[in-house]
Amino acid sequence: MPEEVSGERADNAQLYEAVNFILYLQSPTSGGFSIWEPAVPQPYLEMLNPSEVFADIVLEREHVENTASIIQALLAFKRLHPRHREKEIEVSVAKAVSFLERRQRPDGSWYGYWGICFLYGTFFALKGLVSAGKTYNNTEAVHKAVNFLLSKQNEEGGWGESIKSCTREVYTPLNGNRTNIVQTSWAMLGLMLGGQVERDAKPLHKAAKLLINAQMDNGDFPQQEITGASLRNCLLHYSEHKNIFPLWALGEYRKRIWIN
């Protein structure tokens, strides 16, 4: 959570109000965070869904991505403003971490709701857990997540996941086990968060080479399969995903490889 917004120093009262609202969104039962109102733990109400296409439109629910991002935001806020609702933030983060650990699937992945799908969710969950001090060596969830990502790397060194993962709720590779550079970037970032550089950087070397070779002469990266998703059946096109995530992954790769 930055101290400055649009070049002007954020007013403490505004930051406090934002944190107050974030804490309000946390589910008292699961510890996860929803989007715009507290989750309603009555899943049977989804039977009232009138849509033949969109899933999960009746109830507000907790999401892995929201929860992982809020863990990071609350911890960043706490470092800057340690006296504002200190104990409540500590309890909130602990509950959110527990939510992520419980939501992990047996194969080590997390279901991502706003992207496709398990690579996306696993990247977000790892960011949240690692920001809270969880590591490959001290937390089984991180260990399992790293193993999941490594198990899905294809022969050429990349990753690619189909939209079918969202509806089937089972990891489904792209036809032909093709590579998608955005999803490859998510997997790379997740592995680096999980400390893969220190153990065996070869999978990351292969993926980084693939991303570098994918960049076009004008500096842009090619548009491939859409990687945004919503309501299990909807594709969301975020045109800058193809540039943001490869550059982020390569920047982290260079920094970590240089250090090691």
C-alpha cells in the first residue's frame, strides 16, 4: 500500500478508512476475502441462478486472488502504520493465510477465478503466503505448489492452460501442450517466489529463454490465447497481460539469477 497516490501524499485517514473496509470484507467463518460485500455462506442459493451461461452470480464469495492480495496490502500497511488496529490486522492475516492453505487442492494448486486458472491462482496464492513468511522449507503448501508448477512445465520449457480448466475444475493443458507466454510468466514468478532459483534454476532458464525468444522486433510480445476469465465461462481480454507479465517475470529472473 503506497504512501503516495497520484503524486500526493495519501492522508492517513483515507488509508485507515481503506483498511477498515478491507477488514469488513473478511469472512468471519472462512477467513477469506470477497470483492464488494461480505460473503454469504449459503451456497444452496446458487440454485436460483437464472443464467444458462454465467456461474456464481447469485452470491458473493471469497476468492484466492483477493485474499492473497489483501494479505500483502495489510502487511505493507502494518509496516507503515503499526498502531492502527494492530491486533486485528494480525488476526486477519493469520485467518487469511489459513484460508489459502485450506483452499489448496490435493495436487498443490489453487483455483483462480479471474484468470485461467490453476496457474493463475497458484501464482497469486504463493505471493500471499510468501509475503506472510511462508517458504518452501517451512510450509507444506508452498512445497506442494512448487511441485505442481514443475509438474506442468511442457517439453519446450513453458506452460499453457486451457479455458476448459475453469469449467472442468481440473488442470487442462492447451491442445498440443502448447506454450502461452503469459501463463509461462505466472508459473515462473510462482517458482521464483517458492525459491526454485536456489534449488535448481534449470526450469527457469528454459522458460526465460522461451520468453526472450518470443519477443518481437518492436519490443512487443505476441497476442496468444486470452488468459483472463470470470464466472467460469467468460473470457476476459486484458491486452497488456502479454507485455506486463513476461517483463515482470524476466525482471525477477534477472534479479534473482544475478544475486545467486
